[in-house]
Amino acid sequence: MPMLPSPDVSPRPKGAKPLAAMGWPTKAKTKMTKPPDWVSELARVAVPLAFVSLVAAAVAGITTPLFFAMMLSAGLVIVVIRALFPAGRLFPIAFASLIAVYAAIFSLFVEEIFRGIDAAFLVVGFCLPIFLFVVGCWLRRDQVRAIVARPAIRSERRVMRAAVWLVPVFFVGAAVILLSRTVGALANMDMVFLGAMSIIGLIVLTVSREVAIFLVDAGLLFEEFFSRVSRLVIPAFAFFTFYSLIVILFASAYRLISVYTPEAHFNVGGALRGLSFSESIYFSINTISTVGYGDIIPYSNLARVLSSLEVFCGIMLLLFGVSELLEYAREHRRDRRSE
């Protein structure tokens, strides 16, 4: 019986490198590298800061001391709160976003009552509640640390209870409005403004724990919302693509009848004329969304038929598009439960 050659089982020579070290492919699966932690942390911080900068530029202007006070306070809050509570990743970001909301309400408050007061008083008044909240978090750091270290979405009743601290703040604002309407000509409005913001700051200092609960809940709700929205990226992109195609299709039709027919099809600001392509895109978007600002009106029968057809297509696309988005969300939810 012939002898079969035995397999080569000789040991690897001393000093020989394994196949993986020599660049040869192996059966081990390569894991996709995740971005560093500092990249995701920077993204979480950049979004609320961009939001604050946008609101601050709108309400104060980019060259005023109040604008720099808003931006500086938002940046310092993120740094200080992150240093005090390193385990609470949502807490400083939610508070920075709340500063943008606070800046908008503060601007309305100032424009309604304290128009024309000195810029230094505006800066001090804006920063007082923020500073006193940070002080309150430091004084109750053990309680706040326990809240932010174990974030959890609470029941609706607990969320509403955490927002009760807003009631005395709005009460102070209402009282100042009534005071300005009655004795505004006699009172020193600079001191009234500082007094009102000091009272609001003391309220925030007293209920800093409740404010922290409110901010953590708000951050968790936003995170849950964006997590759900991210699952709809694919159908939303398909819907947007088809929506854009319809807009461009009808815009091209409006442009073609404006160029290649002698009749005036549109009333543009009282003048009967055709549309340029940019005007056609603008009119197509207004038509499919049924906004109808009235600056461009279809004048001829052909233009009216085309615009009516586009409205119909937009309504049908909206109905079927929303239905498909909901169906995709349900299928995605069933797939996650089955895994």
C-alpha cells in the first residue's frame, strides 16, 4: 500500500513573524474604529454653542457687550459644570441650550420694559441668574451630582413638577411689567431692572436642584427625539429627493411657458410677464407647499392648470410620504423587538 505524504507539521522557524504581522489576511474580523471621545464631545458642545451664538447675534448684535456676555457665559457654563459634574454629559449641554432660550426671553423682556437702559446694566442683569445657578449647583453639588450621574426619563408628573420653578420667575416678570405701567415714569428703571434680575437669580439659586432635574430631563428628551429621528434618515431622504424632483419639474414647466409662448402667464408684483428660472423655483416651492405669498400669481389658464396640478401632486406626495415614514418606523420598531 503506497504511503501518503505526511502534512508538514514542522514548527515555525525561530524569529519568523506571524502572518498577521506580515500583512497577510487572516480570518479574524477587523473592527471598525470609532471616532475618539473628544470628537463626539466636541460635536455635542459645538451645536449648543452655535445655537447660542445665533440667538445672541439676533437679539444683541455681534458688536455689543451683551453678545460677548452671552457667548462667554455659555462657554464658561459648559466648562464649569463639566468640571463639577464630569459624569453628567447631558447636563452642561442642556444648560447651554437653555441659555439661548433665556437670551431670547431676556431680549423680549428688555425691549418691552427696559428699552434704552445702560449696556453695563444689561450685561450684569443677564449674567446674574446664570452665576447664581452655578453657585447653587456648587452648594448642592452632592445632590446635583446624584441626579446628573444617573439620568433617567421620569414620568410626566415628575417632569412638570421639575418645571414648577418657572412659576415664580414669570410672576416676577409680570409684577415688573405692572410696575412699569404704573410708576415707570417715576422709578429708576436701571435699578428696577437690576432688582428684578436679582430676585430671579435668588429664585434660581434656591431651586437649583429642581433646575438641574429640569435640565437633565430636557436633555434626555432631546436625545430620545434625535435618536428616533435618526432612524428615519433613509425614507426622509427619499421623500426629500422626490419632493425636489417635482419642484424642479414644475419650475421647468413654468420657465418654458414663459419663454416659448407669447402670452403673459404670471402677474409679478402687478406686472404681467414671464418668470426667470430662479423665480420659477421660488414659485414652485410656494405652490407645492400651498403657502402662496401673493407676490407671484398665475394669470393665464395654462399657468393656473399647471399650478393646480402641482398643488395636487404636493398633497398626494405629503399623504403618501408621511404614510410611508410611519410604516417604516413601525417596521423598524418590530425589527428591533425581534432581535
